[in-house]
Amino acid sequence: MPDNIRYLRAAEQQRRAQLVDQARAAIRHLDAAGEVITVAAVVRASGTSRAFLYRVPELIEDIQRLRSRQQQTGQRQPVRQRMTDPSKGARIRQLTSANRELRSEVSRLREQNALLLGRLRETAATTPID
């Protein structure tokens, strides 16, 4: 049987190099367009996967370096990642309401638990042991 491993390895290396080039091109494009550079953005722009990017430390370092630079220069986040003051207030009200309901439920369940424990003790006290 012929040994095709070297051809498979060569094809794998070529595919990896192609994906690295795609990711680097996507990073350059995102940077030039002034878009926020994240792993997710590079994945979308390059057609690679998160797993692949994380297997290439140089790419992750580039993404992190550019992301830090963007944050230091004060580049704004995309609209979908920003919260306005009214939406923050609405979210706080929603979470406060949910918290209040959960506290009420916990209190009710504690009372129920205490009653059931009392009944269990009464039953144990009045039931003769054989």
C-alpha cells in the first residue's frame, strides 16, 4: 500500500496556511474599516472557526493587540453592543422586579418547608416505634 501521509500533511499545511491568510486579511479589513476587532468578528469575516483561531496564537495575539488599541483610542462599540440610559433603566427595573418575585417565592417556600417539617415531627412523635 502506498504511503500517502506526506501528501496529506502537505495538503493540511497548505490548507492551514490558506486559513491563516484569510484570517489575517479579515483582521486587516476590519481594522481598515474601523470595525471592532473581536474573535467573533474575525470568524465572520474570514470564514474560519473559533477553534482554528485559538489554535494559532499569533492570530489571537494580533486580535487582542488591535482590540486593546481600539479601546485605548476610545473607538466606540458597535450600536448593537451599546446600551442607552433608558434601556439600562428598563433592564434594572426588570431585574429588580424579578429579584423581588424570587425573594417572595423563597420566603413562601421556606414557610411551606417549615410547616411540612412540623407535620413530619408531629407524625414521628405520635407514631409508635415497633
